[in-house]
Amino acid sequence: MTERGQHQRSLLRGAVTLLAAAAVYEAMARSGYFAPALLPTLPTVARALITSIADGSMIEHAAFTLYRVMFGFALAVAVGLPLGILMARFSRVEHFFLPLVSALMPIPSFALVPLFMLWFGIGNLTTILIVFYAATFPMMFNAWSGVRSVNPLWLRAAGAMGADEHRLFWKVIIPGASPFIITGMRQAFLRAWIAVVGAEMIAASDWGLGWVIFDAKEFLNTDIMLASLIVIGMIGFVFERFVFGSLERMTVLRWGMMRTAKG
Amino acid sequence: MQDAITTGVAEVSIRSHGRERLRLVARNLFPFVVIGAIWEIIAWVGVFPRRLFPTLEEVAASFVHLTITGILPHHAIETLIRLLTGFTLAGILGVTIGVLMGRSRRAEDIFLPLVSIGAPIPGLAYAPLFLLWFGLGNVSAVLLVGFVSAFPIIFNSWTGVKAVKEIWLRSAQAMGADDRHLFSHVILPGALPYILTGLRLGLAQAWRILVAVEMLAAVPWGLGWLIFGARKFLNTDAMLAGIVVIAIIGLALEKLVFQKIENYTVVRWGMISS
């Protein structure tokens, strides 16, 4: 079988699976074994999604969540990236921060939510700080290992060709470390995205996708819950595929430092 | 004479070795001392109300008190049992599905769309749904932990099986290995570094989700609940003691459990360097 035919068959099978899963779900929802409030039919979910988008509420929730996640993520990159690079370049910095990082990293960000709520109140500040906490470590760690893994041959070659410290840093070390840095951003965003939903659930403010889900539970609005789940999944997917995917294509893939991921 | 010199040299080297070690410990402790001092200053100056920002002595006292009365160990054990149950579930399911996906094109086509849709949704977003479906308490918490931590395990087992070198398969076949042998002696060990990475990621994920879900699922015991419950009574010292225990367990899972397993298997087989 040709590669193309195989590919088409895979697509077809994938579509069939999804349809079958949807059909099973629909059958379960309509069978009446489960309360319709807990297991709404797919048209109900679709209707909830469309109405909430049409009246703008879902968009506003998503905007709040995105604002928090971007703010926290930007902070994490602004702190984690330079710190990671400094740690790799200066052993003094590394000796100071590495023990702290290893002690803080295993604490899940959610464990800090109640504490941050007491300190910073309910709302944006707490959520942004939780996102920042969750996203900083992967960023820092990847920048650190990226700079350390720059091929020493490149450094020596550039040094032999007369590059000064400044040029060496910007022209060799940073591009050399960039596959790791981009992976770090990707992981950091993923962490941030998970953290924001959790933080919004617990440190409930009035807006945000995590808050909608949690709030909908109180009123048994399962259709709204599923609709927001879809929105959350889609935003995460879009960022993962398009934003970071194209960032990778524009930089490290074009420079030939990484092969295209398979699959 | 010769002997005396050798012993002398050995002594010096032991002493300098000891000093080296002491220096290493001091170097690792120094950042904590600095942070601890900053913490104490903030607590004493009173940027935050004292109840919300206790001094380190208060946290330590509360830690000791909660440990001696058995409250903290009880919470920790309940949490660990939940973690292990959920993670075992995820491990069995995840490795099975992942290996199946790697071996059979049909399984891959069936599971991949479902997995790629489910994976990008943050695990905690499922929590309210699970709570509605399975009720408050243990069942929801364990199922959610299992469900969420299965994703990285599936992905890594799948990649691992696919990454087994073609040449190993062919040489094993040329030497007359049948399907079963091929699977248990070539594919499984070959995929093991990936599978272990998947389990490791899954465990980390499970740990993160569990703490959060304990806050939401109203379980009677558990570290997440301890932290969340202590907030209501402004017992910040108990909260911080709980966070310390969470950090210790998280660190122990990573360092003791997984590094040991890796050392015994893939590192010993020379598949990755330690």
C-alpha cells in the first residue's frame, strides 16, 4: 500500500473512531440510565457552547484566562530565562539557586493556592502568581541545560575566529541553546495552562474558564461545563500546535538544529 | 617509614575529602539560610499580619506537634494510598494502550484521535465533571488521578515502541525469535527508557493533580485537604507544614523511587548514562 493510501486510511479510521465515540456518548446520554443533568446530549452541549459564545460570556471568560496565563507566562520567561542562562554561565549563581530550585520544584503549584489566597486575596494577583510559579521552573531548567549543552567545539571555533565575549554569547550560545529554550517555553506554557485552570477553580474570582467549570458544577450545568472544557482544550491545542509549532519552524528547524518531530 | 607516609597521605586525603564534603553541604545550605533569614525578617517586620505569615519557629513547632500527634502522618498516608492506587491504574492502562498503539496500526488509528483530544485539556478541568459523575470522595479522586496521569504514559510507551531500532528487530528475527520472544526480549526492553520516562512524568502529573483534587473532592483526610482546611481557620503554620511534607514526598518519589528503578534497568543495560 502506498504511503498516501495508508495516510488516508488512518485519517478515515480516526474519523470513524471519533464518530463512534460520539455515538456511544449520545446513546448513553439518551438511554435514560443517567440523569440528563449529569450527561447532556451532544446537541445540548453544542447549543450551550454557541449561546455562550454568541452572548460574549464565553469569550470574556476565555479572555480573562488568557490574560492571566499570558501575564504569568511572560513573567516566568522574563525571570526564568535570564536566571537559567546565568546559572549555566556562572557557577556562583548556580550554587546559590540550584538547591533552592530542587527544593521548590516538587511542590505542586496547587498546594500554594490556599496560601497565596491568604496572602494576596482572591483574584488576578493570586492566579498570575500561581501561573508564574508553575511556569518558571521548566523555563529556567531548560535554559540552564540548553546553555550547558552548547557544543564546546562551536565555542572554541568561534573563539579561534576571534569572536569576543559579547558576540560569542549572542551568535553562538543563544542560538545553540535555542532548541532547549523553545522546549522550555513550550513546557512552561503547558504548565501555566494547567495551573491557571486550577487556580481559577480554587481562588475563584468572577471570570475565567476554570471558574466557569467550577461554578457550573454548583448549578449542575453540565452542558456549560462540557462547553468550557471544549474551549479549554481548543485553546491549549492551538497554542501547542500553532504558536509553538510555528516558533519552532521559524527558528530551530530552519537553522537545521532539530529534525521535524514524527507523527 | 614508608607505611607512616602512606597513612599520613591517606589521612590528609580523608581529611581534605571530609572538608570538601563539609564545604559542599555548606554551599547547599547557604541559599536556604539566606531565604530563611529573609523570611524571618518579613515575619518580624510585619508586612503581612502575623497569623498569615508565621515565623519559621512557629512553622517548625506546628510541624513537630502535628507529626507527634499523628495527624500529619495520617494525612500523608491517605494521600500516598490514593496516589499509588490512581497511578497503578494509570500505569497498567497507559502502558497497555501505548504498547498496543505502537505495535498495531489499527489500535493507533483508533486511540490516537481520542488521546490527542483528551491530552491538551488540563487534568483539573475534568475534576468537576468527575465529581458530578462519581460523587465526592475517594472514587473521584483516584479515578481522576488515574485518568490524567495515563496520558503521558500512553504517549511515551507509544513513542518508545516505535523508536525500537529496526535493525534490532530484524537481527532478532534472523536469529529465529518468534513473536512472543521478540516482544518480551527486544521490544519491551528497547522501549523501556521511554516507558520509564512516561511513568515518571505520569507520577509527577498524578502528584500535582492529587493535591488539587483533594482540595475539591472533600475527602476526609489528605495533604491537599489539610492545606485547604487549614486556610479556613487561618492556620498558616499548619498549611506551611503540609507544604513542606508535600515537597519532601515529591522529592523522594523523584529521587529515591525512579532513579533507583532507572539505575537497576536501563542504566545497567547501558541504554542511557546516569
